[in-house]
Amino acid sequence: MTRTLVVVGHGMTGHRLAERLRALDTSGAWRIVVLAEEAHPAYDRIRLSSYLTGGSRQDLALAGRDFTEDPRVDLRLGCAVVSGDRAERTVRTADGEQLPYDALVLATGSEPFVPPVPGRDLANCFVYRTFDDLDAIRGAARRGRPCVVVGGGLLGLEAAHALRLLGMRPHVVESASHLMPTQLDAGAARVLHRSATGLGLRLHCGTAVASIEAGPDGAVRAVVLGDATVLESDLVVFAAGIRPRDELAAALGLERGERGGVLVDENCRTADEHIWAVGECAAVQGRCYGLVAPGYGMAETVAGRLAGRSPRPFDGTDTSTSLKLLGVHVATFGIIHPRGGPAAEAVFAEGTTRYAKVFLEPESGRLLGGILAGETGSRTALGPFVGHRPPADLEQLLLP
């Protein structure tokens, strides 16, 4: 008998889950109903800036015809879920339809965090999340004019770089003392800082937006910082972090994590054995993850469980990343936020052009992970040494 899986959300993680279950479910035991709030099938948010600077929506599409035309898949666009009944095992959409499920996966993702500053609702204040957001930003952008991006993390720097390519003159405001504070330490951030300023981005770290001021037309005219600096600006883009979309937890009577997110165990299952959560909306053993790689790991775990396999439980200790940002290669590998106490550290650097730091287990000397910035060694080459004592030529591997 065919069972029904309902996936709420068709972002990158929700799509990965559906794709993996399609691949693993060789007997056709599952019918997959995907309820997408947006009017577009899943697309690559990591490359969203390429759309702002001239790419097409199709360039970023993740769902091919093999997915959308699969008779086992029922993809419904513009179909938001507002509530559910766990006893009846149904969810209710915004238009009132009741849909039954045998298993339910919440993959609702996150929403941009907009700091509660005066003026945040003025015309030409935007977030940076969807195709529609970027269409609005492109329409407001004017060559040669200043703008402000709130947030110096990965998304904020991507947004600032894209606005620069549109001909604007971006300021970046980051409340932490350096760029990308979640992924990088101060040493690695200095390499990125050097490249960013070389490209013309004007960086303001260690301060926050105090208010946004309106011009005579009611649109953004200036941004006032906490240190009293006034930045002339035609538009503001908020890229200051995300918050999990966990409102369905309350609607379904499910517990949330202390800092938000649908609370799940190491297998991404809630206290209700029929309901799971993956991606940015999930609080795995209380912790939310704002990167796509952990979301894909959760999707693999849940798809394996639904297919009757015995996948490894999700282990979020390794949040390795690798990207090129503002012309700088940035990577992390292994564990860079060790749990259970401090780790020994070793730093290898050449001014502000390249930087490497490794974390070592104090007693055994085993390599735990590391941070790389600039023209350093490959994360792929260093990864196999994680969990072992590093080789004698470690410095040569880090800074070849």
C-alpha cells in the first residue's frame, strides 16, 4: 500500500529530501506531496546574487522535468500550510484544503531578521531572500548612488558585491568586530577585509544601525550608525541573519528549541513519530543550522529512515564550507567550534594576504579542524587528516 509523505516547503533542503527519497524508494512505497509557499519550484539560493546581476530564474532552478513530471510527486506551488491535526494526521492549507499524511516533514526554512530600528519600514528598505526581493532591489538600484547593506556575513557580502556590480557604491555595516563572525576568526577576516576594501566596499565593523532617515519623498535618504556616523543612502538591504520559520510547531503542538526552531532528535524526528523537520527550521537537539550543507545532511538522514534504511544520525559537528567570496578563497574544515572545552590552536599567516589556523586536541594532538583564507592549501587535501595527528609538513600543506 502506497503511503503519503507531505513535505512543507520546497527550498533547497526540502527538494533534496524529496529527491533522495525518490532515489531510495525503489519499490514506490511513497507518494510525495510537496507544498511550496513560493510561486516557484526550488532554486539555488546560494547563487541568488547571480540572478540580481543578470542571470535567469531558470539558471538557478533545481527541479528538472524528471522531478516535476514524476507521477509519484505532487508539487503544489503557492500553497502555504497554516495548521494541522496530529490526531487525524492532516495539514490544512491557506485555501482551506485538508491533506492527509502518513509522514510529515517540515522544511519551512527561515526568514530574514530585520533589526527593530526606526525607519526599517521606509520605501527602498529590502530583505535579500527571494526572486521577488531581488526584482525589487534591481528596480530601485541607481548607478553611482550609495546604498547600505546591514550585515557583514556571507549573505551581506554577497548582496554588497552584487550591488557594486549594478553600479552602486555599497556600505556594509556589521555589528561584530570583523566580517563573517560566525565562520571566520579575526585573522581570516582580515584577508577578506583587505579584498573587500580593494573592490570599493566601505566597511563599518563594530557598530550597528541606529536609525534610517527618510527624504522628502518618504523613501530612504540616510542611515545613522550607533557611533553617530551618517551614511547617505538610496536604499537599504537587510542581510543581518535569519530566524527559523517554526510557526507550524505551535500550530501542531510541537515543542520548539530554546532559541527557536522545531525541536527534533538526532534523527530529525519530533516527539511525534510521524513528523520530522529538516533544514533551517529544525533545532536538532536544540541547535539550528543556517547553512545548506547541514540541511542536506538532515535530508539524507530522514530520507534514509523513510526508505527503511539505517542511515547515520545527523551529526552537526562538522560544518565545513568552501567558497570564493570577493575574490578570496575562504574555507573551514572539520570542527572549528569544539565542544567540551577549548582546543589548542596553531596559526600560520602571511600578513593580510593568506591565513590558516588549525585546532588540535590538547592531549592527543589530533587535528580537529581549521580555518583558511586566501591562497592556502586545499580543504580537500587537509580533510583526511581530521581525527589524526597532523603530518610533519602541515605548514607546507596549509601555506604551499
